[in-house]
Amino acid sequence: MQLTIDGLVLRNQSVGQNRLLTLLTAQHGVLSAYVNQGGTMRSKLSASTEVLCYSRFVLFKGRSGYVVDKGDSNRIFFGLRQDWDKLCLASYFAQLASELCPFDEPAPEPLRLLLNTLHFLEKGSRDMRLLKALFELRLLTLTGFMPDLVGCRCCSAYEKPEMLFFPAEGDLCCAQCAGETSAAGGVKLSPGVLAAMRHIIYSDPEKLFSFTLGEDSLNALYQVSEQYLLTQVEKSFSALELYHSCRIPQPWEPANTDKARTEDEPKQT
């Protein structure tokens, strides 16, 4: 059986005498495909099978799985390979996708999310902290880990001056209700951070990247999104550890307000 499909290479690893690709596709989610290690075939496919390369593949399904017959690059994201911080963060996104996205099931939205996030990361038009938090929360939402941010779990209040987010339960509680029970394990959220989290989780894909945050709120969002992901998934990620250990500090430019605000709709890839 022959399959022609567009896929983003999430992983490229040696398996015996061959290479094993992990691809993220719209039609079949995560797919694995072997690449023959032969000199001619390997050289023809070298560009299209690089990690973070979005390519069109012709696959044949054999007894042991899919085998790559042809590959043509659609987009290489070359700019990510010229910046160590961006490359580390992009590698983390790829590892997250390979762990959380479904195997052999449609995954058009996770693929779109990853391609658009890599686009903005390569372009440098969005703060890396914002992109990291956005990708984590939105991917969790798309893969069955969506938190409930509609209102307080006790009184149903949509917004109060101080709201607490509970990463283990994935829900909210206002400070007043939490005081009557227990606030242990809760993370205080400012109105701006809560608005940003709601935007990431509930907004239409076309408007997903259309917001900014002030410096303090951005740092808080960066921290709470990672905490929520690690709490829910209950595992560590080597690419995340590398990103934290090797990242070069950037001169982040603070925004003008702590409130999430919309701007022109971003270009989608």
C-alpha cells in the first residue's frame, strides 16, 4: 500500500541498520516510518528527513511498518537551526508532540498548532516565553488534558480579584472559597494571567496567537503552564531539561500592560 502524506519530522533515530522517523501528520496523527540506510537513498532523503522539517513523503507499508520511498521538503525552518535557544525550545515542542499526540488517528489541530508555533518562533515575532506557555496549554487542551477555567469550582464566579488555579485538579477556586476549605496546592492567578490562559484554551485557532502580556504576567504564565503540564503528564522531558540548562538569557522586552489584549490576526502557516 502506498501513502502520500505531509508530515513534520519529530524524531530521527538509528534502529539497527536503518533510521526510524517519527512524523506528525494531519490524517494519521503520529506515524513511524523507516528510512533505508543505503548511501543513495539516504542522501536523497537527508534534507526532507531532518528533525523539524515539514515534508511530503511517499510511504510504502510493508510487513514491519511504513518505509519511506520519497521525500520532498515543504519547509525546513532553517532559522531555528541558527539560534540555540530557539532550537532547544523547538526540540521540546517536538518531543511534547510525539508524547501527547495520538497514534494513527487524525490530528489536524495539533499539527497546525505546532507548525504555527514554529513559524512564530523562527520569525521571532512572539516572546519565546509566551510561545512555550501557549504551546503547552493548547496542546494539553487538544490531547485530553484541558483544564476547567470557566469559573470557581465552589461558587462558579467567573472572575474575582484573586483566583487560585490547582494544577493537580485542573480547575479554579476563588480566594474566598479556598479560604473556607483549603488553598494548599493552589497557584494565585492575576486577572491578566487568567484571561491569557482562557484565551489559549478556548479561542479559535485563527486568533490563538493574537494577544500579549506584561512582563510580570508573562513570567507567571510561563511558570504555571509548565507546572500544569508536568503535573498532568507525570513525566519529565529531556528536551525541556536541556532548554532550561542551556538557554541563553534574552533581553525580554516588557509589554505595556498586564492585561491580555488582542491585536491583528497573525499569519497562519
